[in-house]
Amino acid sequence: MQFTGMTQSSLVDSPLFGHSFVDDAMRDIFNYRAYIARCVEVEVALARAEAKQGVIPQEAADGIANAAANHEFDLARLKHETEIVGYPILPIVEQLAAHAGDAGRYLHWGATTQDIMDCATILQMRDGLALIERQLDETMAALAHLARTYRDTAMAGRTHLQHALPITFGYKAAVWLSSLKRHSERLAQLKPRLLVVQFSGASGTLASLGDHGLAVQAGLAGELGLGVPEITWHSSRDGVTEAVQLMALICGSLGKIAVDISIMMTTELGEVAEPFEKHRGASSTMPQKRNPISCELMIAAAKMVRQHAGLMLDAMAHDFERATGPWHLEWSAIPESFALTSGALAQAIFMLGGLEVYPARMRQNLGVSRGLIVAEAVMMALAPFAGRQTSHDLVYAACRMAAEKDTSLYDALAQDGEITRHLGPQDLQHLTDPENYLGSAGKMVDRVLSGTH
């Protein structure tokens, strides 16, 4: 997918929707002009590496570099010839070689089309990862601020969409943060595996360069600032596939955050809201609406990138030494995954950086069950006297009474002589106050924040 803005057939290219889903900086990294420039960069670097090994004359390498620096491609011709050939490298080489004069005879020496295209893609992915890394850092900083600020702000913890036990909003933010910290680690670990040169020739053996093959490969890697692979990876695509899986993981975590926040924004809960911006999330017919737009975009991105992750796994099944079709799947999956992930992160930075948090509403919702949310606290306090199972049954019966008579858990517990025989009024008052049953939430927040700015 080329991010040219010339067509509206694709969501990421659409002048109407594209900016909402794709960060402009990532669009610049993966647009078709940038790709052509990267292919040329690889050709120039290859010529320099070969000249240093005496494979081609130094004058030829200089001529190729000079031609690349001054040549303007005939894009209409390039487009037409790419459609005929099936790949852009031969048309690029023909135009550049003609401009380079006699030096053009040495252009693309010993290389194959996939060598150049894979290297160009890796260079784009390197820049893409750098952008993702910066955006991850910004997102984590916003989450760290929320976790620190609301470390002790009690709210209802929910399981199966029902009140479970009290937590704090800082704890929730720290849980979100923890997943992104792990993705940051994964990104750092991925780089050495992914950012390696591709230069191996027609069948991957570098046969056309004789004894100079591996030296030229290492020289090209040095020119491009990439690592040297152990062996050709023309048909072994786990590195690029892993990168897209990482994009899917990042978007999956952002999707989880978005689901939580969008539900917390519901009228019935009203615990948080996306940053206010005039008409953002507005309805064409309902003036009161303030829809969770960033959340919706993040959730959609997570689902789309997940599809690309599956596509990349399919693309790993290459036939023999050069695939007959799976490679082409990467041309869509890689740029779109990076684009959508950067867009989702941009939405997360905006949303989390200005998130409106309503502790009073959290406190109100925490008390909506009138103590039932801390039934476990009573059960565990009673267990040393009556045994765990008996305590469970006694507190369960009190919960049922509270629900049926529409009263508080404290009142229901106070009517049970077996319970009050062991727990007095002050005990029950303390145990049925949700803010007294936060466990190690605060300490867990501190652990997550340790080392996080």
C-alpha cells in the first residue's frame, strides 16, 4: 500500500479518513517516493561496498552516487514499466543506469531484485520502529502520570462487567502501562533480529561475486548501518513477520485501554472522558453526545492490524528459494501495520494526555452496591473463626438478604448472630468500607512506576 493520497479506495489513503488512522510522520516514511529513494540508497551503498572490495571500479561507484544525487525519475514511465515487470527495481535500475553513463554498467552488480527491495523495506521499518518507540514512550509517560496521580483513588473493579472488588484508578492505569513497557522491551529485542541486510544474489548463494560475496555483503551492511545475517533470508520471513506481530500486540494493548475507557465514559458510569475539543465526538442529531472517538479509532486499528498479523503468518509459507506470491502480501501488511499502529498511538497520546478523570463519580459508583463489593473482606475476616466455606455461606446469605431487601451489606450482616458473635459493629463498619480493601494496589503501582519517567 502506497500512502500517496491519490486514491480514496483505501482507508489509510483516504483524504477523508486517512489522517484519523495514520500518523503523518509514518506516512512520510512509507510513501512511494520514500520507497524509491530507499531502493536507490541501497544501490548506491552496494556500489560503494563493491568498490572497496575491488569488485567494481571506484570511478563507477562515484558515478553511480553522483547520478543518484542528481536524477529525477520519470514516475509515469516507472509506474508503467513496474506494471509490466511486476517489480520496480529493473525500471529503477534502467533509468538510473542511463543517467550514470559509463558507470551505469556496474549498477546493481551481483544483486537480485529482492535484495534491493528487502533492504529498502528494512530501512523503512528501521525508521518506522524509531517513530513507534518515541510514541510508545509518550504514551507510557501519559499512563505513568495517571498511575502516579490516581494511585490511591478508589474505584470499583469489575469482572464480567459486574462489581468485583475495589481497585484504584492508578492501579488500572498501571496495568495498562505494564503491557506497553513489555512491548517496549520487545521492540528493543526485535531490532537485532530484524535490522539486517539482505544481499545474497539470485538463489541466495552470492555465486556471481565469487570469493568476494560475503565481504561485499558485510560492506553493504556497514554502509547502511544494518547487521549481517547468518544466512540468506529471501524465503525465511520470521523477522519481518515478528515486527508485524509486535505492531498487533501494541495495538491489542491500546485496544484494551480503549475498551475500558469507552465503557467508563458511558452515561451510567461517567468516570472518565476523552479530552474536550469542540464538536469532537458530536452527534448530528443529539447535541448532548460526546462519543469516545479516539477509543473507537484505536479499537478499529487493533482489529485491522490483527488481520495483517495473520496475513504475515500466511506469508511465511514461501516456496523454495523465492516465493511465487506470499512475498507480495508483505507489501500491504508491513506499511499498513506500521501506519495504523502509529495512528493508534497518536490517538492514545492525545487521549491519555488530556484524559478527564472524575474521582467523585468513581466514589459514587463504588458505593452503588452499598458494601456488597467488599463481601470478600467480611468473608476472609470471619474465616479464622468459622472456617472459609462456612464464612462464605454466611456472607453469601447476607448478600442475598441485602439485595432482596434493598439494604446495605452492613445492615444485613448485623442481623446475623453467627456473624456478630465474632465481628462487632466497628469491625463490620471497617470491613464494609470499600476504601479499606485495596490490598497491595498502591504497592503494585509503585513497582510499575519504578524506573518509569
